[in-house]
Amino acid sequence: MSAHRTNSWPSEFIVHTSFPCIQMHTHDVFRFWQVYMYISYKSSFSECMRIVESDRDILNSATTVSQKQLCDILLNVAVVRPVFIWGQPGIGKSALVQEFAAMVGLPCVSLLGSQLAPEDLIGVPQIIDGTSRFCPPRMIARKEPYCLFLDELNACTHEVQKSFYSLIHERRIGEYMLPKGSIVIGAGNRAQDSAIVKPMSSALLNRMVHVHLKVSHDDWLEWALDSDIHPLVIEYIQIRPDHLWSAPPKHEEPFSSPRAWHMLSDALKEYGEKLNDEHIQILASGCLTPQHANQFRAFVKQVRGQYRLNAILKGESKWPARLEERDILYFLAQSFRAYLIKELPVEPGRATGYDKELAYQATAQLKQLASISLEMAQMIVAKEEDGDGLPDWFMVEIVRDMPRLVKFERKK
């Protein structure tokens, strides 16, 4: 944090939020304070507000694309116009660009915006025949076409941003022109993800086609199966696809992302047969969101033990009941809930014979689970804060057969 900052609100902010006609949500207030405290002390109140408003606009208006959709867009758009990829940290933006470059047969040259100075692009002047001429760096000034990847473009300073104007719009740096057939792609994180970003100038913003990448567990699993990702990681994400990515925390701790799961996979493979429960706890806690790390450890214990969710659903196995197995029971209960939400249709008219059989089996297993832990059974039927929960038609059956589970839900 810069020594020029003090732990107090700027006077402009107090004035800005004092008028009823100017509305700021709690999220906006928090983002302003985060931006104000962490970006360069030279940034003004208006620049801080611009980042907050830009975040909100992106969240409200962005149309997201999956990994497969992004590849299609790059194949059709990036060959004629520069493309900028927005996305959360760790979801594979850089890897996708490198794969695209290989797909079209071009070498990929990456520049990291957060580490660039203007002279790194423009080059240094030389006197040639009595006149000065700027010589761009060798990694940019190539004779053959290539893919220029401007990673973390929105993390560079405004002076560096200005240096990119002609490169992105005209594919030119001074007198040097990019070879015909070259491609320019930019990428950057979002301010709401606690990433280091700076406001992108309107002139730079308007020079690129913008796409917003989302995490797709289907696309990631397809990639993972072809990329030798550890079987435990693949099986876990198949069961809990909602754990593939979680929002970066506001404090310093690991969080789950496709990149984090890839790191965990590499570490697990290195241990090989020596892998034990303690290793798994240490590695998972060092890569993943704490809750996900605990559930992954419980999942591995469940895989190595006698408990499998499919067997429990079919009545071939029972819920773990011993006190020392409560972490496994919690994981199975969470997985059971996620499975029901995924498989059971929202509308009763769309329920097939399979769905009705699943609902019957689930009701029976909920009764067994409630006899072991009423709290965990109640957790399965409870609605999340965002409204995510079991279908209403299935809840009617639960109310009829097990009213005590839903009493807890209604009190909440």
C-alpha cells in the first residue's frame, strides 16, 4: 500500500454518496474502497469511480462465452480484428490463446502488461543516416506472421496503454509493421476478482472486440480427460462441477479455479503411490478454497473406503454412521444434494420414469440420513440464499413424508 494513502474516505466520495439521487450499492462502496486503497496513489477519485462503474456495467451487460465458443470466435474474428478476453483469474485465458495459435499454425509471443514500460514496446532510438529511428524489440519485430498475445493488458499503466494504440489498431510500432497474417489478442482479469487492474482508456477499449469468458465444467472435463489430469480430480469435478471455480476471496487465501485443480493434479501425480491422507490435506488446502479442500479430502477417503453415492442411492450401501466418518457423511450429503438438483426437473410434468424412481429412492435415503444426522438431512432440503434448491414438486413429497425436515427450512 502506498504511503500516500490514508485509511479515510476521500472528501469527493462522501459528497458523491450523500445525495439521494446518486445511488451506490454495498458492492460498489466496497469496490471503491478496495480500488482507492490499492491502486497507484496518483489515481484520482474519478478514476477510482470509473473502475467501480466499469465493473458494474460489465456484470450487468456482458454476454459470456464458453471455451469452445471462444475458440470459434477467435477463428472467425481474431484473424481480422483484435479481440480482448475478459475473465476471472485461473480459468484458462492464456492457455486457450496458446492453443488457438497452435491451431492456426502461428507461434505465440506473449507480453505481460503488468511488467511493461513504454520503451519495451517502442524500443530505443538509433541514429541512422543522420536521423533517429526507434527499433522495436526483437521478440516483436519479426519477419514471419505470428500471434501477439497481450496478457494482463488492463494491468499496464496509461503510458503503456498509449503505446499499444497503433499496435492494436494499425498493427504498427513506429515504422515497423506486423507481418501480414499476424493476429493480436489481449486478455485481462476483472477488478471485482481482487485482481490488479487499471481503468482501460476509451480509445484502447474501442479498438478491440470484447468477449467475456465463463467457466464451463463440461468443456474443462473434456479437456481434462485428454490432458492426463489425475483421476481423483476428474471424478471429483464430475460429482461436484460447482467446485471447479469459486470467487476469489477478499483476503489472502487459495481459491478454486481450473488452474488450481490442474496444480493439485500435478502434485498428486508426483506423490504417486506414496500419497496418504495427510498429503492430500496439505496439497488440497494449498490449492483450493478451504471448504472445497475439506470436501475433496473427504471424497478421497470415501473413494478409498466402502461408501459410494451410487451404491447408497440404490440401497446397496448405507450412509456412514460412525462419528469419525462425519467428514465423509458431510461430503456425501453435499454430493447427494447437488446430484438431485442437477437430475430432477424443475417442472413435475417433465419428470420421466427415471426421475420418479430417483425421487422415490432419494426420499428413502433422506429418511435413513435423518436417523443418523437430522442436521445434514435438513441441509439437503434447505434453499440457498440465491434460491438454489430442490424442485417444489419433490419438496411436496418431503413435506408429506418428513415434515420435521422442512420445519427447519421454514424457520430460516
